[in-house]
Amino acid sequence: MNTIRVVGIDIAKSVFQVCVWMVDGSIAYNKRISRSKLLDIIRQFEPGTLIAMEACSTSHFWGRTFRTMEYNVRLIPAQHVKAFVRSQKNDANDALAICETACRPGIHFVQVKTAEQQDIKVLRNARQLMVEQRTALANQLRSLLAEYGLIIPVGIQCIQQHLPKKLFPGLTPSCFMIIANSINTAQKRIQYNG
């Protein structure tokens, strides 16, 4: 009886490439599968079958899903898979490389994150984005004020302390205040999520 050694999946947003590598080294198939049909295809394999994927966007979701279906899951860092891609890079070659990499000794696999671990990562990423946006706003305001000869030292606290209450007549002060208010709003969000 010819048994499956590993199922390699090159995951994507809507179309997946599924490669089934047998114990004898042959490839049973290497096909494109739509997202809606992926679980139906996976259910055809015996529980305990090794399913390997590149550790990338959505891989933790799929890893958790396949584990609840009682499959063994390995997430492989992309740099390890890249080393085994033969000839041109395409989905079929990527899925085959995932199969090969999953069976190599000495490969460090990525643990499938729990939903709680992903929640923490989302919070950290969102906070980092807010910090970057606040910094961009502060730098923009500082450079605009410098155009009018008002030099404010670097730092969020410095902007709040040194921003003049009365700037110039006309439209310009309201533009400065819009940016300053955006910085204050970003600061509050960062403190709330920090």
C-alpha cells in the first residue's frame, strides 16, 4: 500500500496549491484547489497525516483548523522552503518544496499560535502602527512649523509644551491645529492600548 508521507500546501487568499508526496517519493498530485474546497480535500486524508505549510499570513489559522481535524501540522519558515524551490518560482514548485522541507532533518519549525497568542500579536502590531503614525504626524508638524521659523525640539512632550497658542492669522493655524489634535488623539489611543 502506498501511503502519504506529507501533504504540502502553498496557502494563498483564494487559491491553494496542494501537493501530496508519497512515502516512496512519488507525487500523487500537485493541484490548485479553491479556498472553498480545501477542507473537503483535506478531509480525504487519514487523521494523523502530516500537513506542512509555509509560516506566513493565515498559516496559524489553517494550522489550528487542521489540528482540530486531528492532522499533524508543521509550519516552516519561508527561508527554509526557499532553499528547496526548484527552477522557477510558482505555486506548484512551492508546494513541492514545502513537502521536501517538511521531511528534512534539522529544520526548525514554527509553533502554531493559539488564538490568544495571535490576539496579543494583533494588539502589539496595532499599537506599533499608532506609534508610527503619531511620530509621522509629529515630524510633519515640526517641519511645517520650521517653515515659519518656529523650531520645536524632538519628542511628543516637546510638541505639546512648545506649540504656541496663537500662531498666525488665516488658514495656516487651523491646519497646524488639525495635525496637533491628531497627535493628541494618537497619544491617547497609544496610552489606552499600552
